Amino acid sequence: MLPKWLRVERIARLAVFSALALSGHAMAEGPQATPSIFAPASTPATQIYHLSFFILEITAAIFVAVAGLLTYVIIRYRARTGDDESEPAQVYGSNQVELAWTVIPILIVVVLFLTTARVIFAIQDAPMPTAALEVTAVGHQFWWEYRYPKQGLVGQDFVAVNELHVPLSSTDHPTPTYIKLLSADVDHSFWVPQLAGKTDLIPNHPNDTWIDPLQSGLYVGQCAQFCGVQHANMLLRVYVDTPEQFAAWLANQAKPGIQDPSVVAGRHVFETQACMNCHAVQGTAATGRFGPDLTHLMSRDTLASGMIPNTRDNLRQWIKDPNTIKPGCLMPAMQLSEDQLDQVTNYLETLK
Amino acid sequence: MADQTLPIHGALDLTPPREREHTLLETLHSWVTTVDHKKLGLMYMMMSIFFLLVGGAEAIFIRIQLAVPNNHFVSPQTFNRLFTMHGTTMVFLVGMPLVFAWANYIVPLQIGARDMAFPRLNAFSFWLTLFGGLFLYYSFIGGPGLYGTGSAPDVTWWAYAPLTLKAFSPGHATDYWALALIVTGFGTIGGGINIIATVISMRCKGMTLMRMPLFSWVMFVDGAFVLIVITPLTASQVMLLIDRYLGGHFFDTQAGGSATVWMHFFWIFGHPEVYVLVFPAFAIASEVIQVFSRKALFGYPAMVAAIIGIAFVSVSVWAHHMFTIGMTSAGNAFFVLSTELVGIPTGIKIFNWLATMWGGKIRFATPMLFAIAFLFQFLCAGLTGIMLSIAPWNWQLHGSYFVIAHFHYILVGAIVFMVFSGIYYWFPKATGRMMSETLGKWHFWLFFIGFHLTFDTMHFVGFEGMPRWIYTYPADRGWQNINLVVSIGGLIQGIAVLIFAYNLISSLFKGKIAGNDPWDAWTLEWATTSPPPVYNFATDPVVRSWRPLWDLKHPENPDWKYD
């Protein structure tokens, strides 16, 4: 026969699971459209997930005990019709009872603290394996810059934007990604719930975090620290690639921008109409750093930090007036003519 | 039980009133120039209720915007102003004035005093608080400044630097925010000093500190607490203004300043502030639960120790709001421990309230309904607080809707519920009339249902990765169903509050005459007339225990026998 508290715990676990099932997703594998913290796909997120269930069990047990007591008291000691007018016996307190409900919580706190401290050190102070990829993420109002170091002997450093590509890791051969977190302006926070807890990007205060995704696919999240008007649309997209996909992606990104002579008119507009003050296209005169690097714009699925699909119509509308899509974003409408718009769009569409 | 049993010899002034009718202008003049603690208490209360309606309306706009994905009800700029003003309003223009509303009205009556220790400072503090609030709202008109950008502040109520600096917040919106908080902050400090001085020096004969009703004890600790809490806030606002106008570099990261210094200053204020706000709820619960369970408070000395313990421990926990900023692992572990320690005195309070009800004869009048709901919700808020104190889990939950749900469980589920409870409980004393019980029950049940629809479901959308402060969300995230329920719950709460407002006004004119002691209670405020005269008591009361009216009503078994 199980002791009573174990049964309470089982009930609590059941209750939590059914609540989660009701909310639309239970413990699914791999990347999800809903970035639930209960669908972990990377070691830090998984460790937090296990810890969270231990905490849920303890708090559920406390809840059942105290709320049960409250319910009992309300029902048992309610004033009933037909009661006499006398007052109930006055009890002023009891030192033994006070001591009991002081000591028991202290013991619970000790258990909670030790369990928590173990996970803090395990995640935060995890040594970086030599096979790890190191990426620097820079938060901007309202987009993400990812600086990749030179890979191997060929190619060069490069900058990817808004869509972070990392290699798939495995338990046998861990290839985690360590991300250094910087900010170019105000505070931001990097949060992809299925991969890890959030860490803030604070100017003048470098931080880091790490992930080792165990299933490939697209993981979503978003900036979790208010950073200004378009905080809501500073979306995060992390593509976990198989080794072959990742190698191919790296090889492409490390190249300078393709220069197609058929769109030279668009390139001319780009380089004479202030676009290049903020944007870079590697291998050309455009070296602006304020806005996203456009060298491989067409390799991205989305525009405007994950807000809209990267289609020709969206791209053209974005260049025409970004504020119609993302009101409050920092890119101005450059008042280009319809012809110039077509030319620039044509040019950008060749930047694969 | 009402008048005839009562009570303290000579406490009631039986000479017939000889006041003549006042003109409207004279009445207004008397309110504006008053230094009477009761009138000031009521003015603090009216200010809070007014701003509660304003802040509530902002919340309703927020919820309409978030009810469906990709909504265009308000612009992102407007939305950011709405939640910044909602948070700032509810904390500084509702929560803080409420502390002083209760302390002003009840504490002098409960300790048998004629007024607060410094009546003029009291009036000055009130007007500072009120004008600070009006100043903040003037930003809607004055905020654009020379740059034509912005109106009301849009930097969240944490106002993290460097977003608040000139480079990212041009215009004057942030200045209004900082200056308004400095002004109300001075009002708050004046109020805090006044409570301390009143409790220390104005207690009636026989009332030692350990014979002071628990309500007054809690407000005393709160008054002292305010002095510790508000100072870093005011200091940080001054630094912010120096950065913005005098070329300081406290928080200017582009010139080598530190963004984290603001966080530390803000949360050294911000976390204890939550306790400053919730203490009145503890105070009211301690009175209401006793009276409606018909039993003396269980473990009075433990309750006093617990409240002091909470105040002490809670000034060492601030960085649990900052687990995600990249502190060292040892730093994180320290703040996990200190945060969890708060749970111990808090648990003691809950258990003592339960023990007070144990063996009683519980009457479910409206004040008690709110108090029981408070106990339940405060328990839940404590448990979600434990979850948030677990640093690794906090890395997931911080800045998500789970946090919003957690602190609204405190701010609404505990504080607002107990404020309603206290209003139903003391309205008869302040006005001489009872509030309608029927409307009270409607108010309670609608508010209770709306509250749980909104804030229970919010926890889950937090688990699903929805961050706070976002003006819209994509349709494919799977968050829309819960958000719709949250919004519907918000509307139901809005309706309940309107019922309450109607009840308040109609009872003022048509409520049943209350008498001096409608609840058959035990503290001194029920020994005088309802409403009390300007001088409170015709003669100085003398007490021998913390339930002087129990002693009078039960001469065969008085409390002081067990003292």
C-alpha cells in the first residue's frame, strides 16, 4: 500500500498532464508551431522540463493539502441556521502548532533549493565541447544579426540575419551551438522555448547561452524583453539542419554576393539611393551595418524578422514603405519611383 | 447587537448635532482644505477607485486588442502606451494610495487616537500623490514635446534603460513618467513617516504595541517599509533625469554606462514594493477573518513576527526578477534561496488565518466571501511564486504570460479582492449606511468568475511561449483560444466592477442605516458613531487587550485574562 502523499502526487501529476492536454499539445516530439516549454528538444530545455515537473509535484501536493484544509474549514465551520447566539470557543494560538508549520516549510525550502542549485550549475556552467559551433547574436531594434566565424580553412566570416542556422546535435556526438549575446541598442532577450530558457541581450554586458537540438526542423520563439515599438514582431527562427544541409548552407553563406549583370540597374539604385548606408552586400561597395546584411537575402524564408514570407510582392512592398507592414520599424520609405522599385526588387532577388 | 450594548463609557457623544446645512461650495472647500485623517483617507480611497477605473479601462483596451491574432484595434505605439500606463497607474496611483487610504482612515480609530500624528503633512502627502497622478496623465497632452514623437510613456513600468534615454525615447513622455513618480514618491514617504509616528506616539492608554490590533501592526510595518522601498526608486529617477538632461552616463550604455545598474535599483524598489502593496490585504484579512469567523486571531505574536520577517527577507530577493540577465551561477543560487525563504513567513500567515477559521462559526457576508477567495488565490499565487523562484524554470517563465498571471493573482486575486472586502466591511463605519448585500454577492461572484477565466488561463499561454508586452501575435502560434477566454474574463470583471461602483453610490444614499457596530466586531473603530465625529472619541478610550470591544461584550471571559 502506497503512503498517502504518493497518491496525492499521482493525482497532481495527472491533473497537470490533463490541463496541458486540454491546452492543445502534450509532450510532442520535435519542433512545434506552438513553442511550448513542455515540448523540449535540447538539453537545457529538457533539464528545465524535468525540474519543472518535480516542482509541479511539490507545489501540487502543497496545494491539495492547504486548499483541501480551507475547503474543509469553510464547510465544517460554517454558521448554520438555528445556531444559538453564543460565540465559539476562543483559541489564541499554540506554540507547538506554530513550530510545526514553520519547520515543515523550511524542510521543503531546503529540498527545493538543493534541487534547483544542481540544475543551475549544470546548465549555466556546462563546459563547451571542442566540437561546438560558436555564433554571436546581436539584438537590434527590431531584428537579429548572427555573426558566424570562419569555418575551417576556406571561406570567410559572414553575417546571417533573422534566421539562425545551427547543426543538429546528437547524444553520441554532441555538436552544441554556443551563442554569445550582444546588443547594438537596447535590451532584448533570446527565447526559443523548446531549445533553452531565455537570456537577455544587454548593451555593454555580454551574455551567452547554449543549445544542442536533437531533432532537425524549424524552432520558433521571439524577443522576450520589451525593446520598443515593434518588440512584438522581433521573431526568432532557429533552423536545425542535418550535417549535410548545414554544410551546404555554410558554403553558400560564406560566399560574396552573386553579381548578375542583368540587374545592374537595380544595383545602381541600391548603391545610389541610400540603401547601402545601412545595408551590406558582400563583394560590392555596400557595407552598411545598421540594417540587415542582404548578401544572401533570398536564402531566407521570411522578411521583417520572421513577420512575412519572403515573396516578390512582399519584398517590393517592404522596400516601398516598410511602415505599412511593420509600423514603427526603423527602415524609412525611400520614395523610390515604381521603376526603381522594380529594379531594386529584381536586383535583390538575385542575391541567393 | 448594535448600538445599545456599546460600550466604552462616555465614548459616544450624545449631544444632538447642531450643524447647519452647508452650501456645495462650503462642502468642497472643507474637503480641499481638510487635515482630518478620515476625510483624507476617503480622498485617497476615491483617488484609488478613480484610477482603478482608468487603469481598468486601459486593461480592457489591451484585452480587446489581444482577443484575436493580428488585430488592428489599436496601433503598436498606442498599445505600448496602454500597458505602460496600466502598470504605472495600478501600482503607483491605485495600490500606493490604497495603503494610505486604509492607514489614514482605520489606524487612528483603531488605536484610539484623535488624528494622525502630522495632520498637515498628511494633507500635503495626499495632494502630492494626487497631483503626481494627474501629472502622469497630463503626458497624453504634454508628452510630444519639441520632437513631436510619443505622448504617454511607452517604456513598460520597469522602464529599463537604455530604452528610456534620449537616444531611444525622444520627446517628454519618459520625463513625465520619471517626474510623476518622484512627486508621488515624496507623497508616499510623507505618508509612511506619518504612519510610523502615529503608531509610536498616538496609541491610547493601555494599548501597548502587543495590544495593537493586527491591522494597525501591519500598517505600521508597511509605513516603515515604504521608507526603505521608495528611496532607491526616487534615486534612480533622479539619475535617469541627469542622464537625459545633464549628460550623465549612469545608464547610457553608448557612453560606457550600465543597463544593469538600473535593473538593480528598480528591483530593489520593485520587489519589496509588491509587499508594500499586499500588506494592506494582509491587514484587512486579519480583521475580516476574525470577525466573520467569530474567533480571535490565532497566533497573534506569530503573525506580528511573520509580517516583520516578510519585510526583512523581501529586501534581499530583488534579483529574482533578473535571473535572465546573466548573473553568475552562484548569484542565481543565492537569490533562489532568499526568495524561497519568503515562503516561510508567508506560509505562517496563511496557516494562522486557517487556524483562526478552524472551530469558528463562519458567516458568509460579502466581506468574508472576498476574504475566502483571497486565501485561495493567495495560496495559488504563492505556489506559482515558488515556481518562478526556481531560476532555471524562471529562464523559461520570466517575461511570459505566466508571470503576468502570477502577479495579477497577487495584485488582483489578493489585493483587489481584499480591498473590496475592506470596503464592504468599513463602508458602514465611514458612511453610516450598509452596502447592498445582494449587489455585493453579484459583484463577488461575477468578479470571481471573471478573475479565474482571465488569470487561470493566462498561466497556460505562458507555458506555450507567449511573451508579455506584445501588441499582437501570429495566428499560427496556437495562442488565440486562450487569449479570447482571457479577454472575455476581463470584460466580466469590468461588469462586476461597474456593479460595485453602482452599489457604492446607491448605498451612499439609500443603504440601510448601519448603526455603530453592524458586524459585532471587536476593535475600537466600532466603538464610536458611524460616521465618526471629527474628534473620533468623546473621551480617550482605555484598553486592556487587542480586542477591547470583546472585553466589553464578554466581561465574563475577557481577552486580557489570557494576556
